Amino acid sequence: MATLGDKIKELRKQNGYTQNEFITLLKERFGLKADRVMLSKWECSKQTPHIDTLKCIAEAFGVSLDYLNGMESKPNLRLKNISQAKEAQIPMYGKIACGSPIECNLDFDIETISGDHVDGDFCVIARGDSMINARIFDGDVITVRRQNVVDNGEIAAVAIGDEATLKRVYYIENGIMLVAENPAYKPMIFVGEDCANVVILGKAVSMHTMLN
């Protein structure tokens, strides 16, 4: 079974950080007083980060504390902070709401975005603040892998009638629940016949920068 240190090291590498780069991130974003030696001790399980530090690490990687502590088998979402070393072209399906659903525009243009690689079949521009605790902010470009089913708790682009939104998806008895990553927004619950209007467009898989 992977230890806390194993998970920190794995997530750091998956997100493309060296130890020095990740320490710099923790210092600049969260004001943590840490160094590479301390990070090495965390990753080798020779020392356990303080709970407040662990919260910052979880936020930096976009995962939950439960995942780091072994209470979840996998993170609900890993949004990669892709570098701007290369460019790629991908269909852009307009805007998608991170708040109340907005009109779903399925007409697309081909846009150029930055990244070492691009995961997904199309991308959307996030609008609103309902997913800020998942580090998805207004104006972010999110790539989506086209699939009509996602795992419980994963973030997906979801069409609700002629509107679309980006939310965590939870399957409930006789229905589906869409949950924001901002406590200011209430869950959206659909049961019975109402589920016919809810269509999962795909799973959110990475975050990029669009090049104008």
C-alpha cells in the first residue's frame, strides 16, 4: 500500500515538478517555510507534514486530504498545470458554467493551447466561481475526454437540456447529483424523469493556457 510519502512523490512527478520547483510553489502560494531536505523526508516517510501543511499540499495538487491519507483509492481529479513549452490544437466548445448552467454551445472552433501534451477530445472555457476549490477559475481552459459515464465524484462537463456546466458527478438512488467545489452553491439533484435531460459530455482531465 502506498504511503503518504509515496503519494506526495507520485503527485509531484505527475504534475511535472522537481523537488525544488514544488518547494518554491509551496513557499510562494502558501507561505510555507519548507526546503528540499524537508520534502525529501516527507517523500521517504521519515517525517510527516503538519496537518496545515498537508492541506496546502492537497490544494496544490488538487486532491483531497482523504486521498493523501489513504481514505480514498484515487484522487477525484488531477488537473495538470501544463507548461508552455509546446502548442497543440484542439476543438473549443465555447464556454461552460462554473456556477449556474449557461447556454450550451456545441458549435466549435479549433483553438491553439499551450502544453507538453493535450489530454482530451475537446476543451471548454470555465466561467464562474463554483469550482474554485478544485483550482478551476473563471477563464481557465479545461480539456475534456468525451465519455458519457464517469466515476462517482469525478468532475465532468454536463449538459442539462440546452445548457452546460462543470461539476462533480455523484450517482444517487434513481438519479444524479451535480456538486460544486464552492460551498456557496447548492447541489443540483435530478431524479426520475428529470434525469433524461442530464447528459454527461465527458470527464475533465487537464488544464491549459489558450494562446491568442
